[in-house]
Amino acid sequence: MEKYSTFLGLGIAGNFALHLDQAGEAEDFKDIITADEAAPKGMFPFYLPLHVETAKDILNTYPLSSDTIKLPNRNVNVQAEPEVGLTCRLEYKDNKLSKIIPTHFGAYNDCSIRVKGASKISDKKNWGTSSKGISDNLIAIDKFSNGGIMDNYSICSFLRRNGKVHAYGEDVELSGYSYFYEKLLDWMVNQINTQKDFGPLEPLSEYISTCQYPQEAVISIGATRYTPYGETTFLKPDDEVIIVVYDAKNITSDDIVKSIQNNSYDNTNMSVLAQKVI
């Protein structure tokens, strides 16, 4: 699935309360000062569509898959990170990002290696092909603001292991994101234009310039909180990660569990990402 191979790939760290603590990553950001306590900690690249001399070569490897997570060829713990992914148009003015326009949203897996002391966030985010996940059924955005389609949507996630389905991430409304809608867009534009090479963060504006100002991006807007099971369970071969972004006005949690058990999903009212772990 190389549908987004010309898109810039970016993610947001710390946009849902308590996730960084659960992931054991809060210490990595201890020196990052944010505008307010609830603000995300920064952004990171997970895929660069053109070679950037100052970035790691692995970031040129296309990592997105809609059906598979391929574990690293080394002995490390890996967790799924259930979140919402956006496809966006990017606009520039005077060689700076001026506008981000989200066009579609859906289920996304910011799958991550859990290792302490990594120098950059991106060190844990892309280890090769099929190390990330995005649903092949994204939902068109009418407007990325209050009163739009996303007001009604929630996200939940599950792990199927040995035939049993376990709740992996909490079932939460998308409005639970710390920064969302216009506040998130303004923050992202500023963050991308001003973020420096500091601590776990990288100079995104330099990367974008070297990539010749990509016109489109996949942006994951932050992982949600884990259930106790998800917080303590790492991925193994033959697991299946299932992330569901759904219209809570038309779909219930029970409906989702039944859909997973039957492997039959309502593509009208949900965006589903189901990935086999290999």
C-alpha cells in the first residue's frame, strides 16, 4: 500500500493526557518547555518522501501498511499506538508552511519500539516496511472544526491473541485530544516552522525544505491512553491489532466487539485498521 508514498509523514507526541507516562516516555521530554501544560510536546518525522542529508536514512523507507505490522529483527518491545491519522494538504508562503488543510481522517497505528534513551522520537517510529498502519477506509472531512463530522466520532482499539479479543486502548471521544481542530492546526503550523534540533525533537522546517515542500502529508495526531492490558502487553507474531474510529451516534461499543468477532465491519460508520503482526 504505497498510496501515500509522496506524502510527508509526521506525528505528534503528547497530545492525549497521560499517554506519555503510560508509554514510559515522559522523561524523554523533561527539558521541553511548552506554551501550556496541556500542549503537545512536539512533532516528529516518520517518513520523508525525498532524501534528507541530515536525517536518518531509515526515514526514506515507506512504513505504512493497512494490513500488516512487521516486528523489528531485534529483541525489543513493540506496542501499538492507537490514534487518529489525518491526510492533509499543505500550503506555503515565503518558504514557510502557512496552512494545513485536513481532508480525511481514520484509524492509525503509530506502532513504536519501547526503548529508553533513544536520541530522537523518530528512532522508535520507523524501522522498515510495515512498521506503521493506516486504514484503507478513511473518512472525508467536511470541516475540521466544531459542528463538523468529527464531533460524533470516537476511537477504540483491541488486540486479538490466541483467538481472544482484548481491549487495548481506551474507548474515547476524539474531542478528548488536548489540542484539536483550529487550536491543533495553529499549533502544528507554528511547531513545524519553529521546532529546532533539540532533545528528542528534529528540525522539521529544514526537512521540508530539503524535501522540496511536499504538497500533502499524513499526520498522526497523538496516541490515546491504554487500558491496563494494553499498557503492559507488547506485540507478538500472530497477534492482530484492530483500531476503530467510529460514529458513536450510529455505532455502539457492543456493535464494534461483534464486528471484530465476525470480521465484518460497517465501512459507512467506521474506519477500521486491522493489522496482522508478523
